[in-house]
Amino acid sequence: MASTTAEQIVEKIGGPGNITSLTHCATRLRFELKDAGQVDTKALEAIPGVMGAVPQSGDRYQVVIGGAVASVYADITNLPSMKGGAKPAASSDADIKAAERAKARGKVAWLDAFFEYLSNSFRPLLGVLLGSSLIIAIAAVLDAVHLVPFQGVDRLTAAGATWVFWDSMWRSVLYFLPIMVAYNASKALKVDPWIGASIMAALFTPEFLSLSKAADTVCTTNATLGTDQCIAQIFGLPMQLNGYGGQVFVPLIMVAVLAQLYKLLQKIFPANVQMVFVPFFCLLIMIPITGFIIGPISMWLGTGLGAGLAWLNNTVPLLFAVLIPMIYPFLVPLGLHWPLNALMLANISSAATGHQDFIQGPMGTWNFACFGATAGVLVVASRVKDNEVRQTAIGALAAGLLGGISEPSLYGIHLRYKRIYPRMLIGCAVGGVTIGILGWMFGTVKTGAFAFTSLLTIPVFTPMGVYAISIAAAFVVSMLLVIASDYRTPEQKAEFEAEQAAAAATAAPAASAVTVTTAPAAAGGVATMVATRTVAAPVAGQLVALTEVNDKVFASKALGDGVGIVPSDGHVTAPVAGVLMTVPESGHAFGIKTDDGVEVLVHVGIDTVQLEGKGFHLDVAKDQRVEVGDLMATVDLDAVKAAGYDTTTMVVVINTATLKSVTPAAPGEVSLGDPVIDIEA
């Protein structure tokens, strides 16, 4: 049986299975339910700590808690029964990613399937690709300090067997990458992955590689590239021989064809003999097709695409340098960046490009703009003491700067706070322009390795100085822009500040309502002690009964007794003397706690938090002390009305239940500062 307040609320709301989502504001738990009819309202209101339960339109429901709402919310979301349950603000990275990808799905089914195929073929290899890139980085660092030659030399002669062996540790991934891709691609298309891997592996056997030395093989030399092109005679048919190490287009196309053959063979052969004959015919048919047709066509395709990008890079290098970092922020969340990654690998494997890739340099500026934005979030979150975001940012920044991985930043932070993207894009543009201009002056940034763009892999790029300056520019610009403008919308800031205020109010020891207030002493006199007896009108206008306001929670007096005032003037003043416990940046609400423990809430308008501060000018700040009549805000009432919001201002004594009596004044005209609520402790 439920024992804690959190458990009882979940039970009476219909159980975890009835909760679609759960959020909270400064005083209320806001539920989205599957069926509001399952709620036991009377039982909810009888739970200690619950001030009221108010049904909303549809299947929305509000449970009024008051100042302790943040802690009750945390208790509910931490219940074992709620794990994986409704908490929109804490969606997993996978949920965020799926939501972003869903925006681009469904319009062209085959295109969706194509990119999903690419993603599933490469994604499982990220770990070994990252590991190999760091092995390359170590060799590149030693080359940069002239200890070990890394590029453009005969390693065996210049560096010795030790460093040739070192090369084997990273080339194992790059060289045999086609076999690994074939395995993953086969799994993605529901083909026995070992069949796909075996077909691809046939092109890496010593026997296949020795075909270039056969007596009837004819080889010609490309004078421009300095490479040999060999044609072998197989079964009397000409086969173009290629080195397939690192070539990813070959396995991708081969497995797509294999999947059709595999399904056909499964239909032809009975289930009891499929284990033998399906692999047999797949190997027998697909290895020749791959060697004669798919392999050469894939090589032409990869070379052609690479040549096209090389032409763009050589013809308008500045455009290319800016284009790559500007499109990556939109490709990565949707998983559409894999074709470019495949082209990088093709460039490294191609003699036509000198085994050098020119895409990764500009791409690095996008990555560091992303990491810079995360660093900016870390600074702001630390400043405002948002520990949850701060911890997320620390982990994401470490993964980015040390591993070159952008996903933790993207899905953990950037896609949750939409203000970040425009600022990050400016960083991408600055980085792209920088690498384009410096590349034009000192040489295009290139690399001979597939390197995750992190701090550790900077030495892999040449010219290293151009690359380092460019990624630094992207990082710093994004970081400073986020720090200067915050990563949260005004509404998000207001919600966070309200949560903090509520948590602070819950943690602070409650003072007795009969404690007296210290009044300022007259000149040369002694301070006198007076208790809070009245609440003054914070706005001038028409006073109405609280039960008549157009907000169910206030009208039900779940938050406490008080009044509503339809304002005739936009000046909002302090109704009591005390400390401001709640002041959201939206300027629509003020929570004041007097020295003798009376808690008064002034809420300007209904649902005006949605205006995000438009039409509101704040004159006070949280934790500031105010006296009766001090100006707290100025509101453009016409602007609020024009936006479609009710301007009725609610004045409520939150801790009504702890006082002997709270008596609202009768309806009628009131002036600023008139007593509207009488209090008896």
C-alpha cells in the first residue's frame, strides 16, 4: 500500500500507467493523463501535503502542492514504478534523437530506409574507428616533434619495424573496414552477416591479391597518378582489379544486392536444407558479381563523388569550407551524415586524392563549434547553479574534446534548448570562413586518416596550425555567444527560477505565523515589533471574489484564500513587507514571505507566463526585500489583452491553513495600497 506522499499521489491519479507526462510550475503538479476518469479527486485532496486537486480540459489534471512542489515532483519521478515513465524534461538522448529524426521521416519511405541502412552499417563501428584514430594521433604527435616519420615516407626504412607494426594497429580497422561494413549491412537487411562478410573477404585473400601478377593479367600505368591499373582474365572474361582496402561503397552496394538473392533462395529451398544451400549459392553467385561488376562500379562511384567534391573544394574553396560545417549540424541529428563519412573514407583509400581527405578539416570546425556551445552552457549552468545541466555538460564536453563525439552534446543539451543552435551556427560559419581563408593562404587542410576531430587528433591534420586556429575560432565564438545570451528561453528561465524558489521555501524552516515583524525605528527611538495584519492591493482596479476568477486552481482556493483584481493601471506594487522568494523573469508572479511567516502570492494575469516577459518590466529581483507600496513591475495591460490573455491579478495568502483567519474584502473599486485582505494569526 502506498505510504509516502509521492506514492499516494501516483496511486490516486490512476497509477503510473495512467500518466502520459508530468511537469510542474511554482505551486502545482501538472499531469497529462491517459484517462482523467480514473482519478480519485477526494482521495487526492485528503493526502497530507496536497492543497487541492483540479481537473483541467481534456485529460489534464493539476495537483496543488504549494512551495514543496519541487521536492514532491522529484519524489514522484524517482519512484521505481515511474522509471521510464512520464518526465518530458528528462527525455533520454535516444528519445531526443528519435524525435528529431521523426521530423524528416515518412515523406519518402525509400529514402528513410536508405539512410537507416547507412546508419546501421556504420554506427556499430564508431568505437573501433575512434580507437584507431587515437592510435594514429599518437604517431602524428611524434611526427610533429620529429621523433618518428609518419606520412609520405617509407616507414619500414625510415622508422623501422616497430613503427610499421604500430601502423598495423590502426590500419587493421581501415583496411578491413569493408568486411566489417558488410557484416553490419547484412544484419541491417536481415541477411546472415557472416555470408556478407565472407563475400567481401574474398577480395582481400592473398589469392585475389596475387591476380595482378598472373601471366595473362595486363597492367597499365596511369602517368598522372602513378598507379597501375590491371585487368585479369577470369573464365575468359576481363575483371578490373582494384585494391578494396577501406572502400565502403563496395560492401554497401554488394549487400543490397545480396539481400534480394538471399530472400529469393530462402523461398526456393525448404527450411531443412537452407543452412547449406543458401550460403553456398550466395557465395557462388555474389563473389563473381562483386569482383566483375559491383567492385569496379563502386570504385568509379566513390572516385566520381570524391572528384566532384574535390572540384568544388579546388574551384570555390571558401564556399566548400563554409558549406561543410553549416550542413553538418542538420545532418547529424537525422543520421544523414554517413554518406559524407563514406566519402572521407573513400578519399583516404583513393590514389586519385593522394590518399588524403579534405572534408574532415572543415567538418572539425562544426564539431568544435558544437563543443564550444556546450562549454558556454556549462558556464551558464554553473553560474545559475543548475546542477543537472552542469553535470550533463561536463560529460558531453569531455566526450567531445577528448573523443570527438558530438552526440552527447547534441542529444543531451542542444536539441533540448533550441536557443543554442543559432549561436552554434554562427560559430560554424566563423570556423568555416577561417579555415577557408587560411587554407587559401597556406594550403587546404587535409588528413590521411579517418580521425574523430578531438583535441587529441589535431596533429593528424596538415597544415596543423591552420586547422588549430580554425577550430579554436569556432569553439570560442559559440561559447561566448551562449554565455552572453543564455541557452534558455525566458519561459525556461522563469520555470527554473520558480523551481529554485519553491525548493528554497521548502527547505527553509517555517516561522510561526504569530512571530512579530520589526518595523523601522523612528529617529533616535527604539524599533517596534508589529505583526502582519493586512494585505494591500498591489494594483488599482475592480476587486472580485477569488471564486470568480477564470482560473480553476485559484478559484478553488487550493492555493489559499485571497482576491482577484481586474487592474485599471499597470503598476504592480508590494502588498506586504518582506523578502521576494519568487520572481520569474517573465515578471508575471511574485512570492513574498513576511518576517512573521505570512506568504503572499501576486499573480498578474492568467497564463501570462506564456508571454515570456513581453509587456512586463521588472523593477525587483529575487531575494530582494520590499516594503508595502514598493514598485515591483510595470505591465502594459493593453499588450497583454491584445495577446489574448486575461489581466485579472490574483492576490493569495499561500499559507492560509496555518493562520487563524484570512478575510478577503468585499468586491468593489480599490486604489493602489487599499487593504484587500485581513489576517488574524
